Amino acid sequence: GKDVKRFKPGDHVGVGCMVDSCQKCSACEEGHEQYCAEIATFTYNHVDRHDKMPTYGGYSEKIVVSDKFVLKVPDGLDLKGAAPLLCAGITTWSPLRHWKAGKGSKVAVIGLGGLGHMALKLANALGADVTLFTRSAGKEQDARRLGAHNVVLSTNKGQMASVQGRFDLIIDTVPYVHDLNHYLPTLTINGTLVLLGYVGDLESMLSTVPLVMGRRSVAGSVIGGIAETQEMLDFCGKHGITSDVEVIKIQDINKAYERMLKSDVKYRFVIDMASLKAT
Amino acid sequence: GKDVKRFKPGDHVGVGCMVDSCQKCSACEEGHEQYCAEIATFTYNHVDRHDKMPTYGGYSEKIVVSDKFVLKVPDGLDLKGAAPLLCAGITTWSPLRHWKAGKGSKVAVIGLGGLGHMALKLANALGADVTLFTRSAGKEQDARRLGAHNVVLSTNKGQMASVQGRFDLIIDTVPYVHDLNHYLPTLTINGTLVLLGYVGDLESMLSTVPLVMGRRSVAGSVIGGIAETQEMLDFCGKHGITSDVEVIKIQDINKAYERMLKSDVKYRFVIDMASLKAT
């Protein structure tokens, strides 16, 4: 509307995973709208807090959103590759910044998918020494291209033993149940493993030994706040970072869904919404 | 020996849980000898790294120890009550300091035993708002005397619901397997639950939901470094804090052990080693 001063027609803008929040709890006031005490209004699969209508996210042709929740996409960034920055980008950026990844720190990333490939790019650009943990031997070349300095096969005992006590921060992007006990001893004293992908009960039992004997932490994190999303976009603009995407037509969505289930995507599908008009 | 400059005959000194460490790894250099990469030499049930003799801890009549691992006990502190500061005191002090408990912060303590009663005293003296989680209704009066401002029965759903999202730091002193899932939602956004008492596999499965949806952490911690042990003793000297102890004769050790198994001790047994001469 005409009251919006921060943007003008023709600007490249983006909307992330949230369109609104209570904007008055302490989390919101600190810029952590993703942890809103009244739960943020998510862009998809949620109910708008004003008109009680469902939110359809990236399948929408049009969206109405408070300008506070609109992000400016820096000039020069490819828009197709920038779109996933608003989800996979901020989800990995927020913990990298919160736990202070940067020059002199050693960061490991578990899993090379939509989140993992962004974590490699961002951690590398922040100046950290970056390692990928993967179960798939074939991912080494891609991992190095995306920013990993080292690749560790998590199924190889010798390789796992060689990185005991090494990482200040582990970014765990695995979206299904998995055992953390293999990874915790690879943290330094005071190190943190942060879960981004899995929301549910962990298996196996978590052993407290590496936590107690090394003041290590297991933490979680979800997307990021609006201010830090803009910070991430500006950083990506400066460093020329986008997501590796495959652009698909809306008509191919079922095929893409099946390929996603087989982990056959490098590394994010982006739907060209212009294709909707062809139906 | 005569090369010791920091102490003179007649000083009141103490030795904690460690008598030595490698003193050259990064943990030792940072004053975190408890996390020594080569594992510290513990005062009890360990093997001395020089003469390869076993260490007998508090059952020793004499002890030989590098002056670096000797602590000065402040004048005016009752020695019987000061003895457990070197274990229960530092074990609770270290995480309170590391996670910055103090004025304006809300700290909860799980369990009122040897560690728990020290956590209440120290957190209170540091200026925090202090809550005890307990399963025993009868502990309220003692908890308040020891420094708790609030007591929450962890078996009472209504009481637990009333403290959701409240605590910046939870000091978990429970020494047996227990379920953390009840406690994690009582942490604030960015809050940490730190395990001090239980070393092993946690039950039940840890749910990642409160971690991911609130950037909360589960961490561990063991005793504390030498420098922070001295800091804790000096703080206790200034605030007149000691452990609540029952002094026993060495001849009563088996009876004390049985009472300890029944949690029938308030809150630490201290052995009067002079009684050893009577055998």
C-alpha cells in the first residue's frame, strides 16, 4: 500500500518462511520473530492471524504481507538462486552467526542437501575451516566445489577417529532420525552440535559422556529473524552467493517430489510460477 | 617442598578432585584442567602420572601434590563445611559462571542433594532468581533456607505448566537416568540445561522439538578448573558460604554409605580423619 516507505514498485524483494508474528513478546522485540511466544505466522500451511485465512507459501501467485516481513534482495543476485536463501540460507546462517563461526573456527556440516550445501557456502565465506560429514563417498568433489576444505565419511571409523575433538560447531542438517553419539566426540571442549533438520525424538539414547566430559552442547535452531535474514541476503549479495537450483514448471511438481524423496536434487527445486499460467 | 612459594606451613589449603594434568594442552592452558586432553589425574581412584601409584583421595592421611593444584581456603570458613566446596561447590559454580548466572537471570536446580544444595546457595549469592525442581513435597522449607525463591514439584503438571519458558539456566544434579523432556520446555529461548550428575545414556528419547523451536541447549559440565575453584572459594569466603555437612568417624563409613543410598544425608558427609588414629 501507499504507507510502505521501505520499498517501491520494481524493487526485488522476498518473503521468507514468516509473514507475521505477535511483534510484542521479548523474542520479537529482540528480532527473533521465529521464536515468537505466540508462534509466528508461517508463510505456508498456517493461518493468518488477522483474516484467519490459510497461507499457501510458494504456491501463491500473490501475497499480502506487512512490510516488516519483506526482505530486499540485493542487486546482482540471480533471483532463482536467491529464492532458497530465504529458507535454506537463513536456516544455516542463523546458527553460524549465533555460535560465531568465522576465521579461526572449525565448522562441520552433516549432510549435503538443500541446507547442507548452503551451510558449506556460508561457513566458507565467513572464513571458517569447513568439513562435510557424509555417508556417500561420491559427494567429495561437489562438497569441495561448494566450500568444504575436508570431507569425512561418517561410516568410516578411521576417518571419524581422525577428527575427534576437532569442531567448534557442527551444523546438523539431517532431516530424519539419526544417532548423534558418533558426532559428539568430534566437538572441541565447549563445542556445540546444532540440529536444524530433525524435529522429533532422537535415536539412539543420547549419551551424556561427551557432554559432561567436555562441556559440549546439543542445541537446535529454526530459520532466523527478519533482521538477520536481511543481513544474510546482504552478505550473499556481497559474496555472490546463491543456492544451486533446478528450476521446474508447476506441471512437473509431482515428478520433482518423487526425485526429492530419492535425494535426487542439486540442491533445491525452484518453481517458475509463470508456468502456472500455462495450465 | 622448599620451592613452594605460594603457601607456608600453617596455611589452610585444600585439594580438589584433581592433583595433576598434562598442563600443556589447550584446555589446561585455558585453565580448564578438568577437560585436559590427556585426562587429568584425579585425586581418587586414578593412577598418578609420575610414579604410577594409585590415588586414594579423601581416605589419604597425607597427599603429595603440585602446588598448582593446591587451593587456599579463605580465613573464617569452617573447614568441615569448606571441604565439599572443592567438589560439590566447584561442580555447581563452574556452570553457573560459564552460563553467566547472576542478577536478572532465572536459574532452576533439579534435585536437592550434595550438588543441589550448593547450587541453590551459590546461585542465590550470585543474585539470580532461584527455583528448585524436586519430586519430594517435604523439601520446600529446606530449599528456601538454602536460597531457593521458588519450589516446583516436578510431578505436578499444573506447577510444571506454570514455569514453561521461564529459566535461562537449569542445573541438573540428578545422578541417575532420567527424562529431560519434562524440563526442556521450562527453558527460555536460548536457555541451557546443563547435566552435572548423570554420566551415561539418557532415557527416554530426547525430543528435539523444544531445542529446535527455541534455540535451547542440552549441555554437560564436570567439576571446574583450578583458577575458577580458587575464585569460588574466595567468593564463598566473602559470602560466608559452606556446605551443610554431617561429620562422621571413619568407623561409621559403611553406615554412612547405606544412608547415602537412601538419600538420607543433609547434605554431605565429611570424614574426620583424626578418627582413623582410633582404629
